[in-house]
Amino acid sequence: MGAVIDANVFIYAAVEDSEHHESALGLIHSLDRWIVPTIVVYETVWNFRKLGFSTDEARELIEQILLEPRTALVDDRKYLLDGFELLQRLSLTHYNDSVILAIAKEVGTLATYDKKLRNRAKKIGIKLLPEVIE
């Protein structure tokens, strides 16, 4: 099974003392295909910076994601306008998530721990992974 992977899945998998570390690792390893929007790569790097990762550490982790044979990097350009349609009455601060949702809507499955994003995805019929969050 393949899924669009949100940045927080990669972050939880990389940070060993994070609350969802084991779950995120299990989720990543269970997927046959990692569908990674380019915006997720940027968000992952931004979060690595916030968490104090060095440039070398961040590069190594991003390299692992990009060079993983299961990774399908998505060119977001096709979904940039669809993201506006999915914003509905939300502010522009939710635009990145709306682009991710547009891609997940086409793919059918989204892997994320973001509760607000999960709620939005559920409303438009996107299957969620993990199915339950502890």
C-alpha cells in the first residue's frame, strides 16, 4: 500500500524520544510506496532546524527519504491551485496542508499524526494512517 506521507511522520520516525517514534517507524516500514510532496521535504527540513539538527544530520535524513526506492516525489505544481479550493473558510496558514490534502485526495491515503489535518482528510473521504493515534 502507498500513502502520501506528511512531514510529521518523518520527524517522529527520526526523533527517537518522540511520542510517536515507534508508530511512525512501523508505519513507514509497512508502506510499499512513499508518496512525498515536495512541500513535505521543505517542512521536514524546517522542523529539523527547529529541533536543532545540524545541516549534515538534516541532509543525511532527507537523502535517506529521497533515495529510498519506495519514494515517489510528487511535483506539487499540479496541486497548487487545488489547495486553494480545499482551504474553504480557513486562513492561508493552512495552505501547505491543503496542497497535501489535494494530493492525498487523488492517492486516497494519507499518513499523518496532525489531528486537524486528519479531521479535514476524513471529511473528504481520505483513508488515514495510522488508523488510530495513541
